Amino acid sequence: MQGSEMEGEAAANGAVRKRTAAPPPMMKARKYRSMVDIMRKTTSVAGVTGEYYSDLRCEQCRSGEREEELLLCDRCDRGYHLACLRPIVVRVPTGPWFCPICAEDRPMTRFPLMQTKIVDFFRIQRCSYEKEGEKCGSSQDGRRRRRRSLPLVMHKKRRRILPFVPSEDSKRRLEQMGSLATALTALHMEFSNDLTYMPGMAPRSANRANLERGGMQVLCKEDKEAIELCRSMYKRGECPPLKVVYDKLEGFTVEADGPIKDMTFITEYTGDVDFLKNREHDDGDSMMTLLLTTNLSDSLVICPDKRGNIARFINGINNHTSDGKKKQNLKCVRYSEDGECRVFLIACRDICKGERLYYDYNGYEHEYPTQHFV
């Protein structure tokens, strides 16, 4: 009652009584042990010497030879030769590395299958003329339009590059792009569907096809139109029927999610362009020759270690075995397009749905060691 009477008097006098926060509880001071006390009670441990690893063996081949190629797991200390691992590791990782047994406990993060996320990740452009319920012009329509405009003159039949035919189901295309986004984010890569020229690397002016040793074939008008059509489809989210999957033996790999005809354009090999001389000691497993000159200091390579597209995940064949050569269903071709070098991956035979994509890493130079490939 006294409290209510006082509040009434305060209100009558025009005073405002503010409620104050309760004082914090008294914290009991925490007592820490001194470093001298800690060191006094610790027991000494023998340091790790070279003898500790003298009995180290590869978990796969059980050999202790080639110590410089043995990788030690950062969790369990098991050892594996670089070439004995599946997928093969071509160089010693710069960061933490986990063996196949320990890596199974680290689940892969899937890219969210949301249209807005996919559109932002791949920077998809919407057609300015697109209407609700209508599709952007398909490759087949473009091919029909071009066919009508050709003159009725007999020419020697030549194999032309065909534009890819994307999946008609938009949900399926979303899953295909989501699989690529998952693989790119797992390798901390950005999507790029074109060659990139970064500061400190080769400038665009260095990419001159006329410097190619022995010359480079020029992209004809019809093939250029087909590839331009594919690029425009890529920009609006229409991609080849491909999915990136993870295999315990091969790592990330690409398989057909629909039938693909012979001579179909699959993708351009993209990434950062650099001088070969700057990458002489870089044993990355995905560098691609772009320009091979007489003066090797002017030669260029594509390095998809930070930026790239689905070409980064298409595996190579083991061209030391007949079975390995039979798996090839793509060919890697370099062209001069508007005076610049380009690298394209094109189907060299009909490809069935579910078939994995392979090409010969040593199509131009027989320097890549593929004898350990699956």
C-alpha cells in the first residue's frame, strides 16, 4: 500500500518515477593456475624424429618407397602415395588433407536447388523478348532459320559443329546446374564461361593465334554461328544435358543426362590465361595448352584453379591401355576465332544417357602422365 500511495503522490506532483535495472549478480573471481604450476606438473614427451616415420607404409600398395610421394593424413597419420589415391592427387595439398577413410566423415555441402540462387551463381540473363509461357529461341529453330538462308550450291560435305540440345524440363536443367555449382563451390572456384585475363598474368594482347607454331585452324563461319548460339543459350540458363557427379575413384566427373549426337559442341575450356613460363613449377592437374609458340616464353596456358566451368571436371583417358582409349567420346580442338586462340570440347561420337565424358589429355603434347588413370 505504501508503494502505491507514494506512486500516487509522485503522479500528483507531476514527477515521473523511472524503473532502474537490477544490479548484476556478484561474479565470483575465477582463479587461474600459474604457468609455473602447470609446467611443474606436466610430463615430458619424446620429440618426433625421422625414426618415427621409418616404418610408414602406403595403405594402398603397402610400400614404404618413394617417401617424397607419401601423403600423411592430418587426422589419423595414415600414409598414401599420390598415385595410389583414388582420385589421384597430383601434388601435395597446400592446406589440410584427409585420407579417404577420414574424408567419409566430412559430408559434401550440396548447392541449394533454388532458382534465384542458381541465377545469381551463373549470372544468367533473361531474354528481353521472353514472355510468360514462352521459351527463348531454341537451337533447333536457329538451325532451321540458317538452313533456309543457305544457297542451293553443291559443296563437298564437311563435318560441322552442332549446337547442343538442352533438356526441355526446367526442373531437370536446374538439377544439372546445381550439380555443377556444388562441384565448383567444393573446390572454392568461381563460375566463368569465358577466358579471364587477370593482373599479373598474361594480357589479352598476348593471345594471338598467328603466333601458333605450325599455324592454327580458323573457325569457319558456320561453326562460329553454332558456337555463338550455344553461348547465348548458356547465358539464359540453357546448358548441355550434363551432370557433375562424385566418384570415389575418379573424384568429380561429368556424365551425360541425355543423348548427345556426334560433333555436338559441349563446352569451351575456360579459366585464367597465363604464360607457360609462369607455370613451369605448377603441377596442377587441369592446365590446358592455349597457345604453343616457337618461342616458349610466349606460350599460353589456361589455368582453371580459381575460375572455370564444367570443362574442369571432364576427366581424361588412360592412353596407355586399349580399354582407356575406348572410353574417349570427346575431342579437344583448338581454333582461331577472330584472331584469338580458343579451346573447345566436342563430341567425337554419339553419347548415351548415363555415359561419362572423357577426352585425351595428350591430344597435342605427350607430356601428361596418364598411366595411373582409372
